[in-house]
Amino acid sequence: MKQVKGKGSILHYMTRVYSVVLIVLLSLGGEAQNIEFTSANFPDDPSGLREARRNIREADLLYEQGWGNFERALEYYLKAHRFNPNNAVVNLRIGECYLYTPYKDRSIAYLERAIELNVDEIEVFYFLGLAYQQNYRFDEAIEQFNQYRQLLSPQRAIQEREILERRFAECENAKRMMKNPVRVFIDNVGSSINTEYDDYSPILSPDGRIMYFTSRRPLGSRPRMDRIDHKYFENIYYSILEGDTWTQARPLPGNVNSGTHEATAGISPDGRTLYVYRGDRGGDLFESRMDQRGEWSRPSRLPRGLTSRGNQETSIAFTSDGRRVFFISDRPGGYGGKDIWTATKSDGGRWSEPVNMGATINTPFDEESLYLAPDDVTLYFSSQGHDSMGGFDIFKTTFRHGAWTRPVNLGYPINTPGDDMFFVMTPDGNTAYYSTMQPGGFGGSDIYRITFLGDEKPLKSPLMNSYIASIAKPLQYNLMEQEVEVASAPVVFLRGRILDDQDGTPLTAVIELYDNETEQLLAQFSSESQTGNYVISLPGGKNYGISVRADNYLFHSENINISEAIVTREIINDIRLKRVEVGQSIVLNNIFFDTGAATLRAESYAELGVLYKLMTENPSLKIEISGHTDNVGSADVNQRLSEQRARAVVEFLIDRGVDRARLTYKGYGFERPIASNETAEGRQLNRRTEFEILDK
């Protein structure tokens, strides 16, 4: 009995060895043979076979639910593959699923093996073409796409002609762009922001010091998971730039993150309103406002027209004056999928009917992720169309001569054969951030920094670049031939604090931005109550008037005339407001006269309107308007001119209805200089109009 039992054990052992050797030999060479998961092929291991079949059934169920479940299906297919590495369909499924992970390079070996094993699904050639394309083997990709096309039936060849022609074009685009790469460094921003989960859609505050972004990491003690793709729900996080390093990301404070998807979609020019994508009703845009404590309010839906029931809106960008908006929508009337739409706001505050931006910008494929540069005329977006290398590429279009230019691809290595999205630039225009999925990342989509290199910049070793050396996981560094063109239109960032003039207490103030030439109120901002901080972006080519008002304080005015030739820069300006008290005086910085005359220029009317508002809001206030000059010319001429100019301001207010008894005027000539008359800058400061409180 024992002898018979022993003989049976030896036969079982020899049979298992033979099966394993056969599989290994087939995998190493010779005539490839597809091995099915049957008991006839694995008579010696029924329990292992049952487990492999269970894994395949579980994987197939996930696979059939669509791409959002491919990564989970991959885990089960790999378990079955470890039991039997020579099944054609399992190799095909593994190769296809890897295409939707950061490890796209791993797909090639499995798809090639599926072809060797004579898999009977012709889609394997299409998937292998995608795998080669994703791994920069473009000529081989073209061969596989051709092979797939030749195997299609005539009817399917017609149905799939457009997508195949698109794939051929993408490969040719990629080959062309890789011959002329742009001059950039591209680096992963590191573990303070990126995680093993998807991290994407960076949004920068106007001064570039805060990054808001979307992450699918678990949030809270009981994080929710999406039923469709089995990933954690989207939530919004933020990080602060300290020196050259981003701080550890935290969930956005306030009431933005909830039990549904919340993702970053845009930010207002003053940084006080965050636009949020929420998964309600198929996906709509909402807005959240920062309160005086620095926390964000519960998001409220954008006005009807900018959102539409049953359609998806995902990204939004406003001009600096808030009067024009661009947004992504898949509403009817587009060119296919998601398009870019635009609308304008009337003087009454109503939005016009949105208009599609047209075939120059939109394609039959999806457009996504908008970023409008501070110059208001340079729009960046991602598209699967145009001359993409594959997936979404980042493009730039500029508004010139009444029309938007043909979009320009930002080039390789910014763009890749994968999805490159959510481009946003820093205020100085030298750096940008975007989302992509790269080998060597932390997992899933990561946020990367682009550093643009100009022709004049000397070559550096990356070890000499402290900015790059500080990053935990650099992706790559490139010293390339071609310089990428980015938005370089002039813009000034004005930031600082609003403070009480006596004790330096931070104030909540209303900041109004005017176009002095048109008298138009361009935008209205507010400072933070706890810090008094404010930030304003000012595109070039305009003469701006800035008025700062707070309750029980005199208003403060600034004049900033930005020429078209100025380079992007930042002005730090703390503004101290004076209390409404007898004896207090302020300079009216936006009152302008013709040279050598007392004729008020039209650019003065916006500030005169602010002064008029102060007088109507404080009906007991009595003031003196005073005129001052520099010391060029005789004392008599200057005294007379200063008095005439002061009188012109008083007459303007009287004409608007202010009681004459509340107003006096006086000219002081050059008796009261506030700066040296020895310089042009000093003389300009001395040529001014002031008002002083006489009685309240």
C-alpha cells in the first residue's frame, strides 16, 4: 500500500515538473502555444487552477466596467498570469490595462507575447501601437496601427478611419517636435504635494505663493470611494511656497470639501474666489469665497448660462476685470466632446448667452483645463486635437487684431504622448506648473514644475540649481536647442497690506480699480481682515487709478500707468489709511490737468467720483482743496496756477451737487514741497492736489 502510494507521488511530481518545463520552454522560444486555463492542461494542480479562474472572472467583471476599473482588474489578471504566463487573452488584458497606469512601458512585453500566442482579437495590434506610441517608439507604433487597419473589415475600417488617421498624425507630430525640443527644466514638485494617489490641477494665487490643487488621496477618518473607478473622491488641498520649497499640503480650510467630488477649476484675479468643479448633476462649476478668517465658504452654483443642467462644465478663467469668462462645457452646439465657450458681463451684471469659440480653437476631440494669462489676451488650454503628440497636449492662443490665433503646441518635453494638462504660470512668467503622468513619479498623476530657459541664460549643471536640487524626486533636466515662447505681455502685480495709519492695525478695505482713460470701474477687491493683505494684477497698456476705502477712514488713491514696454514685475506697497478726523489730509493721486493749465483732464473723473462719494456719505464733512506745484517758473505764476487748479476741483464738486459752503480752495504754489525739486521724480510728486478735513 505504501509502495503504491509512493509510486503515485513520484508520478504526480514528474507530471508537475514536465508542465512547468513545458511552459518555460514555450515562453523562451520555439513555437508559441496558447495554453488555456483547463483541467486538461493543469491536471496536477486543480486548486491553483480554480484560484486562477476566480481571478480571471473577477478581473473580467472589472474590465467590462470600463477604464476606471482597469488598474484593479490588472491585479487579478497578474495573479492568473503567475499561474499560467502563456494564455493569449490574459497577456492581452494585462498589456491593455497597463496602458492606463504610470507603467505604460510594461504593456509592451505582454502585448507582444499575446501576438506570439496568436490571440484572436485584432485589437491587440492597436493596443501595441498605443504602447509603442506612449513609449516614444513612433515608427513601430505606425507599423502596428497599419497592421490593425489591414485586418479590419471594410465597414469597421470606415468607422475607425478618423481615429487611426489621428494616431498616425500624432506619431508624426511627435517625431517632428522631438527633433526641435524646447529649452526647459521639468521637475516633480516633490512629496510635500504629490502622493501615491492622483494629484493634479494646480491653481496659483495671483502672487504665486499659494498652490491649490486636486487630490484623490483619502481625506478624513472615513474617506469615501467612487463607485465607478474605485478611487477616493476628489478633494482640494493647498500648499504655501516658502523660499523655494512648497510646504506640506493640507486640506482646504472651510466648507469646500464635502461628500462629493470637489476639484480646482479656476481662481479670481484677486485670489479671493475659488472656482470649484463639483460632481453634482453630471458636473457643474461652483464658486467659494474666502472669508475674513481665511476660510472658504460653502460653494454656490455659478449663474445660469455658465452652467447648464445635464451638461458638464469643468474649468473656468476670467479676465482681470471680471467682465469676460472662458469655460469648458460639453453642452450642445459644440464641435465634439468638450469645447471652450465664452461670455461677457453687461454693465448691469448679467452674463450674455455663451458663445462657442469656434473651429480655430475647438476640435472634434476634447478641450480641457483653461488658464488665462494676466495680460488677458493669452489663453492656454489642453486638447486632444490640433497637432497633439497623443492624449492631451498643452496649447497657447493669443487674441490679436480681433481674433484668436491658431493654437500653438508648447512642444516637447512639456508635452508627451500621454495626458499633459492643467498648465498655470507664475507671475514672473519664468516658471509654470502642470499635471502629467511620468515614470519615476510618486504614483498616478503628479504635479510638475516647468522652468523656462532663455537664450541669454548661461548653461548650468542641475547640481548648481538650488531650486531643482531641493526637489525630492527630479524627473529630468534638459538643456535644449529651441526656446519656448510663453506669454510675455507686460503685467504688474501690486501687493501689500492695508493698515491703520496710527497704530498699524490691519484693515478690511474695499479696493477699486479704475481705467482712468475710460472712467470704467474694472474690478473691486477686498483686503483680508486678519492680515490686511491684498494683491492685484495689472495688465500693461493702461493708466490705472486705485482707490482704497474703509469705514471711518479717508480713502487713499494710487496712480499706476503701465506702459506696453514694461516687463513683468511686482510692486510691494503697504497702504496706511487715515481716520476721518479734523486736520487729516490726503493726496489725490489721480487728478490730472493739462500742462501749464487748470483744465481737468478726463482721466481725473474716476477719482473725482470717489471724492464726490465721500462727500455724500459724510454730509457734515467740510474740506479744503489745495493746489501745489514744483518750483519751475516764478512764484506768482505757480501760486496762481495752483489756486486755479484747486478751484477747478471745487467747481466740479459743486456742479455735481455738493453744497458750496462745505468747500474751500487755496493755492500754495511751491511753498509746501513734499519732495526735492532737484529731480524730475521729486518735482512730479510736488505737482499735486490735496484735500484736508476742516470740520466733520
